[in-house]
Amino acid sequence: MVHFVGAGSGAPDLITLRGKALLENADVIIYAGSLVNPQLLGFARPGCEIHNSALMTLDEVIAVMEHAENSGKTTVRLHTGDPCVYGAIREQMDRLDALGIAYDVCPGVSSFCGAAAALKAEYTLPDVSQTVILTRMAGRTPVPGKESIESLAAHRATMVIFLSTGMLEELSEKLMTGGYSADTPAAIIYKATWDDEKVCRCTVSTLAETARQNGITKTALITVGDFLGDLHSLSKLYSANFETEFRKAELS
């Protein structure tokens, strides 16, 4: 059996209870290199076989899984954050399907959730934004044309941008071309929930300058939108005049 496990956003105590139990009982762990907090490997039992997938190809990863399966061993494939976001798990699952190897997925706390926690922010504020767009700049890995930064920015919703810290000048230009004003609030969150976490608030036009001033070149998320501002409406859910299944509205 292969278990795909979300390691969480960085802090070792943000792995799920299920994920921790799977690590503790694994015979083989394949972890996603420097993106996974090495403290999590401390949950491995003595004698567990541990591999760093940053040094491996897909073929090599699958070969380790297949060998473990043929030896009656349990494998944990430890991915950063939640495996469903930029985890490259589909290609592994396809190969396991072809080999007839069973697998399951244990979700984790994504770094975009860790970033919101670091910001002490809510992405979905009433009358500000009710949509969160998770995306990335096109780099060595292309992005479908219909998902260009400019087209997504036209919505002026909350955006969380992965894997783009090295392209911030271009990102700013595309965000402003798409519809965000230069002074739209933005933030760079470096290694959210890790011990060396850093939060840098700025604007869309000052993203690149802010990153340079703080020595940030990688391992950061970019958040953009008016959710970082001060204006929003109150939630109707807790309004005294809003009736729900559990509470009657108060008469005015």
C-alpha cells in the first residue's frame, strides 16, 4: 500500500493526526526534499527506509514504491502542504494504477492556508471577495493560455500565487494589466508556519522591490487583493436580524 500524505505547511505539528500515524508505521518514506520540514522524519520508526525525492526521477520514485510493495512493505509518499495543490501526484497514481498497486491520500494543511494564518487574514470577506484563485506564473512549467495572470486578475478576486517569487516584476505588470490597481494590497509570505517565517506587506506595484529588500528569492507565496485592506461588511451568519435553521431573527 502507498499512502500519499500531506506534510502540512511547514510547522511539524501541523501534520494531521492521520498523517503522523502513517509516518510512524511506514516501512518506506519518500519525502519531497527541502520543501518538507525534516523534523517530520523524526516520526519515522527505527529502520525505516527514507528517500529524498528531490534527488530522484519519477521512474526512480515508482521503482522504490514497486520494490516496497513486492516486499510486503508500506510506503508513505510525503508531499508538502496538501498533495492536491502542485503535488505532481496524478502522474504517480497513473503509474501505480498500471502496476496494480493500491494507494490512498491523506490531506494536509496547504501553504495557502498557512499564509492566511501568518497574515491573520480571511480570504473571503463579504462585499470584498468570495472567490480565491490559486495559480502560478508560467515558467519552465507552462500555464494554459486561458489561465494567464492577466485574465485571472480581471476578476479582482483574492489571488494566491505559487511558485513565482523569482518573477515578481513581470507578475506585477501582468496583475496591473489584468485589472488590479498599482496600490492594491499585496503580501509576500516566506515559508509560512516555519520557524523562519517572514511576512512582508506591500502593494502590487512594489512586490519585486519588497522581495529584494527582504532577501526573498524562493519558497514564498504571493497574496493579492482587497482582503488585505480594512474595508468589509459583517457576515450575515451572525447578524441578529438574519434567521437561520438554528436561530430566529430578532425583531427590530
